[in-house]
Amino acid sequence: MDVTTWPARCGVKQGMTVLLMADLTRMAWRARKARVTFTPGALLDAFLDAVGPSGTILVPTYNFDLQDGEPYDPARTPPITGALGVAALAHPAFKRTGHPLHSFAVAGAQAEVHVEADDASSFGPASVFALLRRERALQVVLDLPLNDALTYVHHVEELEGVSYRRWRTVRIRVQGDHGTTRTRTIRRFAKKPGHSNELHALEPLLLAAGALQQLSFDGATAMTVDLAAAHEVIAADIRTNGARHIHRFSWERWIRDILRPLLKRGPSRSAKALEPHAARPAR
């Protein structure tokens, strides 16, 4: 299990922009079984070395569960998207992009461009997701299904204005340096009741278009997605097929979505994680 060889096996080359996602639990279990040392930092370093000084690596560090009025501190709020994001934020080469709901840890040549991306929506035309398309980024997914990894589909949904989503506004209290706090108004192109994303039917379309490759090595399952090519496949499904390969509706989910606002809800997981630090006085 030599992670230094994994980027090349995934087709990663110098100068690329790579969006990296992985289930580290499975990797750590396999490494322990094989009696070899594995660390998240070693995986990140392998991909950083593969893209070189002219390339860029991004790792999701999302907090999409934040609710209206809740606090967010980019320096202290841990991501809810797994251990790789946590490891990337602790890595000295990475910085965190600014959007409270869908941030990324980013390192490399285009890091500052991504950090400075500013869009009220996570998935808008001035967002990091738009930059990923412009840079023809390669998404590398290790030990995760496409349905859990292809967040990029929401960028296409927003640009195409799908009918099963509608705009909502969320106000997040973003904490800054020296105890300062500002309220940031976020736009969310949220799903209407009863609708959900389901991407299993999209996989054969991506494979046929050459936008998706499925791989396996050292006991790991992997896939790579050419995000610019995938964008065209997803947009075509929305325009000509009613988005049937990327979403579904069910009455069971509709009932659950309708009842959810009536139930008493506590703080989000992201807000709870910040509670020990939330008592800092604002100035």
C-alpha cells in the first residue's frame, strides 16, 4: 500500500487542479491489516508532489448544515465532511476558502484565486465550483461512491435553474480575527419538499462520455471525474431529460420534508462544534 504511487495511477500530472476526496477510515483499516504506516498527511503530500508547484489541490471542508443565525469561524469550525478535510486544514500548505457552507482547504499555484472567490451562493458563477470548471479540474475520489462525492452537480443545477429547487436566504454570523463578527447573507438554491439527488443513473452517462473512470489498486476503489466534461453531461440531462439521471421525487420524502420545520430542532453539528469558542466577546 504505497500512497505515493496513487496520484499517477489516477492520472494526476504536473500543473493539474485536483479536487481530492477520500474515506480515510477504510484506508487506515487496510494499512493496519497490511501492517504498514498510513497518515492523511502522507496522502496529501503525495498529491501535492504529483501536481507540483504549478498545480493546485483542493479538499472539501464543508459545513452545509449551518442554520439561519448560527456562528461560523473559518479558523475554528471543523468540517463535517470527514477526516481528510480536518487533516488538510492542519497541513501547513493549505488555506481555507471563504464560503461558510461549502469551503475548501486549498494549496498550490491557484490557492489565492480560490481563497478570494466570493459568491453569495456556494455554487454560483463566481464560486470555487465555477473555478474548478474553468481550470478543468480532475476530481479524484478514493473509497467513496459517486453519490457521496459529486457535489459539483449542484453547481450545474444552479446555473441551469432546475425547477425542483428554489432560492432561500440564510444569515451566518462569521467570526473573524480579534473577536470580530459580521453577518453574511448566504443564498441557497435549496431542494423543494420531496426531492433528492440520486446519481447512480448518471454513472453510465459519465462513463460513456469519457468523463468518469473507475479504478482499483492496493485494495482501494477509486474514480476520477473530469469536471468540465461532466458538466456538459449533467447540463444535457437537465435540459433534455428533465434531470431524471440526477434527482428523484418521493411522497415519503415530501411528508418528511413538510413535517421537519414543525419539529423542534437544536443547533447544527457545525454550530455545536464551535460552542466552546462561541463565548468570545465581540469587539
